[in-house]
Amino acid sequence: MAQELDPIVEALAQARLNLNAAVEGMTTGAAASKLSDAQLSRLKALSDQNTGCQNSGCGGAEAALRDKTGIIK
């Protein structure tokens, strides 16, 4: 049974790598400037670099918005 799952696990791992590359590409450089603040926050929440309470559910979206706009709280 485990051998039957190997191709599925490999496909999922490859899909995750592709998603990571897409998220990185969309959240940096010129591509990021074309996104709304909400879209950018949602994409950053998907990032592998996003751990613990750095995601949009724990206030990360607000921090990302402050960083982007230069608002200091």
C-alpha cells in the first residue's frame, strides 16, 4: 500500500514546491505592487517562511500592512 502512495506523495511534494515558488514570486518585486493589501497578506500567510503567529490569523496581516505603508503603531 505504501508503495502505491509514493507517486501521490511525490506529486504533492512537487506541487508544494511549485506553490512556494509562485508565492515567493508574487510577494516580491514588481508583482507585489500590483496586489491589493488583502491579496498580499493572504499570499504571505501561505509562505513557508510564515511560522507561528506571523500569519494573518495572528496579526501578521496588520504588521505587513504597517510595513508596506510605513505606519508605525
